[in-house]
Amino acid sequence: MFLQPDLTQRSQYMQKVDVPVLSDQMCNTSYLGIQTDAMLCAGTETQGGCNLDDGGPTVLVGTDEVVAIYMFDRECPTDGNTGGGLYIEVAYYVEWINCVMASPANWESCPT
């Protein structure tokens, strides 16, 4: 679900936006170095994730491949934020995801 920054307009349908992936340098500057190798930043001053988009998929253009999961943004893109949103890169967790999918009842034994 996508909410406008003022939380008044809701869409009952999943929204889509094409956003560029930002450099690690820009991401680290925007997020004061909290970014790790398992994260990326994406977005522009006017487009990207916002309130309650957390956990939303980021799909590689032209495919159905989920490459990242939206975590959060310091501010909504319409607030003039240039740092982009912070995303978790799925590739870093493929082994864990496969383990959990193979044995959901024993997820705690999966490697972290």
C-alpha cells in the first residue's frame, strides 16, 4: 500500500515507480555510514518509497526477479530528500531464504 506523505491518500492497489540505484558514497553520506554491503539506496527527490512501503519488493526492470526489499527513507521523496530510500539486497540472504523455505518449522537453525 502506498500512502502520501500526509497519510491521507491511500491506494488499494500496489504502486510502481522506476528509480535509479544510487552510489554507495551518496548512500553512506545520506545515512551517516549505516549502509552495509547487504544494502543499497535508490530513489530521487520526487520518486521512491514512503510511509508504510516498508517490506515492499524491488524488482529488476524487465524481469520478475526481486533484488531488494524496501526498508525505509529518512523522508518521503516529495520532501526534497536526495538520499534515496534504504533497501536490503536479497542476494545476500539467498542461502537463509532457501533454508527457511525448505524447512519453515526449523527456521531458527538456518545460517545467519
